Amino acid sequence: MELCLGTVQLGQDYGITNKTGKPKQQESESILEFAAKEKIKYLDTAQAYGSSEEVIGKSNSRKCFKIITKLKPLKAEEIGNEINVWNESIEKSLNKLNIKTIDTLLLHKSSDFPVQRQSIMKEWITKNKEIGNFKRFGLSIYEKEELKDIDIGCVDVIQLPMSIYDQRHIENGLIGELNNERISVHVRSIFLQGLILTEGKYWPDFISENLRKHHLRWTKGQIEKNQSMLEGAINFIKSIENIEAAIVGITNMREIRDIIRIWKRSKQKSHMNTIWSWKNINDIDPRVWKEN
């Protein structure tokens, strides 16, 4: 499993536990240089991540990474004209990133892959691979059901949420199914926007009291093991088989140093603990989080 540096925090203020906002260009450059020096293989970005693509494009380290980016979700008036919209979008991303080829291009929403146009889209994907605009194509999803009507024969990568509390795609068998189809799996939200690394008393009010109690029991367990919450979260992710990359978001140099240090010393095949899986989707799906 490879470590992938998520860059949404480099392009905009993001994350419910992020108190410092996005770093300045100079610190972003230092973060990317450090990641390159530490042999981080992937960068994950998106057109919807503010200035993230531009920040990467200005970095001298950008050529050290395989870059993953996501197209902006289609607007209602763009439905039916997806190909032209995407062609323009790819050109914009290549220019902003200051690269010739995107390693992995993802759709930000699976609904942007309409069933009735899949044959046309397969031709579009093949053409873009042939001319070198991107090497792999995939989708960013939340739920397994989003893939029900997708022709996965043209999908190389699926990005999905996964954490010690969000184990739905282990339990529903999706990761195993994708592996059988030779589709690479990338996991995101492994720290749940930082909630997993933060004491429950500092969480936003819209997170349930039950999850706070659950989190307190888990954190006490980490103390008993003489390890930090960061170590516990990373150890869980590295215990999952058939994952190509795990995406981590950071806002400063201290965070990336800590994550890489612990990632390197964490055992790849440590025991996977399923007892901490949380079933209340309202607590673990950022799309439904709301301030009271």
C-alpha cells in the first residue's frame, strides 16, 4: 500500500477540525518537497479543490509524483455535452498542474457517468489514453450502489471512504469485488477530516453523543496499547489488503512529518480490528454533516 498526499487543504480551507486554513505557497512548496524526498508516490487533487492544482503546478517537485485529479461535477446545463466539457477541463488541469500527462483522472461524481452514454464515453476514455492525456480512468464514490449501472470494464481506479469507524466497503465486500476485477482501490477520509485524531469534546455539535462515547472507548484503548490515535488510525488502514493507496490530508509540515514517520514504522499486515465499525452514516458521511 502506498501513501498518497491529499492536497485539498493546500487549495482551500477544508476540514471540520482545520483551525489554521490553507498554508501559503512557500509552506505548500516545502510540504511537497518533503513528500518527494520521502518517496511519496501519489498526489491527489481536484478541480473543485480551490487553487490546489495551481499550487502543485508551481512546485518544482510536481514531476516526482503520479498525480490524480478529479473533474468538476457536471452542471445541469452540461448534461448531454459531457465530452466537450471534459475535454476543456482536462486541458485546464494539464495547464494548471504544469504537466503533460495525468496519471489518474477521476469523475468527482459517479452520476456523471450516465448509463445511456457509456459507449461514447468508453471511446472518449480510450482516445484520451492513446493521446496521453491520462493513463488511468476512474470514479470517486461513497456507496457501492453507485457502481450498479457502471460498465466497470473501462474503470481502472475507484476512490472510496475508509477509516477505523467507516468500514462499510469491507463489510459489503466491495473491495474484494474490485480486486477480482483488477480495479485499483484508493481510500480517503482515513482520519475522517481529523475527527479520529481529535478528542470528542472538541468535535462539532452535530456529531452524535454515541459516537463520542465510542471514540472515547477507542482512544482509551490506544492509550492502553501505548500508541497515539494517529498510530491506531494508520495501523487499521495498513491492515486492509488489496488497497493501492491511502490518501492523507495535511495542513502543515508537522502533520506530514508525523504521518510519514508513523506510516513507515507501521506494520503492513497488522491485525484488522472490525469491532470499531460505526453504523450511523450521519456521523461518518461528510455530505450530511450540518451545523445545528
